[in-house]
Amino acid sequence: MDQPKIGRFLKELRLKKGMTQEQLAEIFGVSNRSISRWENGNNMPDLDLVIQIAQYYDIGIDELLNGESTEEIMDKKTEETLLQVADYSNEEKMVLSRRMKLCFLTGLAALILAAVLDALGLRGIALYDNIVGFSHGLAMGVLLIGVLYTSRFMAKIRAFKMRLLHRQK
């Protein structure tokens, strides 16, 4: 995929409509900086946005991904498949988002437990140090997992695991 070519095509389509990046960003619910990145070929919109953009400009998804207009019409089956892929991608993002919320809520609950025990002045109780230590450890672990999940590091680990699995077969 030639991102700079697609970016030039997106800019051309926007200018044909006589729109600014800000106006287009408002339509698609993104920042004008995202539009700029797409048009400069630095970044690509998510697949669900690619579909929306193609519909907005009344062009085929294949035209958009090729970065040029063609006379060919994409068959319905291909378009349906792309829509299903976009739906799947969105579902995966939602699952990840739910997992992250659960992780962070667990960590927050652990910190609140430690703070409540500290506020109640229960330092003299035998299990206090164990409970507070566990709570702090859980909170730090959840924070570390959150950082790994939200960074690209987790994707790199997953890709490495997949390469290892393919080598072993």
C-alpha cells in the first residue's frame, strides 16, 4: 500500500469538495491533525473510517486503498467482506478496552483498600503489612500490564510468540 499516494488522493478528494481539514475532521469525528497525517501519507485511517470516507466521497474502497479513481465497480461481496473485517476490528478494540478498564479498576480498588486501611489506623494489626503490601503490589502489577497493553510493546511480544509458534511447526 502506497501511503503517500493514498494521502495525495485523499487531499485531492477533499479539495474537490472544497473543504478544509477542520471541516472534514468534524464530519468523521477525528482531529484535523489526523486528516493532515493521512494526507501527508504518514498515517492511515482505521478500516472503519476508510469505509466511511469511501462512502462520503462516493468512491470504491479499492479506489481509496489504491490511491486513484478507476472505472471498475467493487463487487458487493468484496465490500461486504471489508465491512465484516472492519466490524471484527472494532470488536477486538472493544474487548481490549473492556479488559483494560477491568485491569485499571482492579488496581484502583487495591489502592483504595490500602488507603482505607491506612486511614483507619490499622497499622498495629498483624495482617496490615501483608494486605497493604499485596494491594500495592497488585496496583503496580496492574499499572505495568496497562502500560504494556497500551504500548506497542505487547503487539511486539505477540508477534514474537507467533513467529516462535510457526518455527516450531
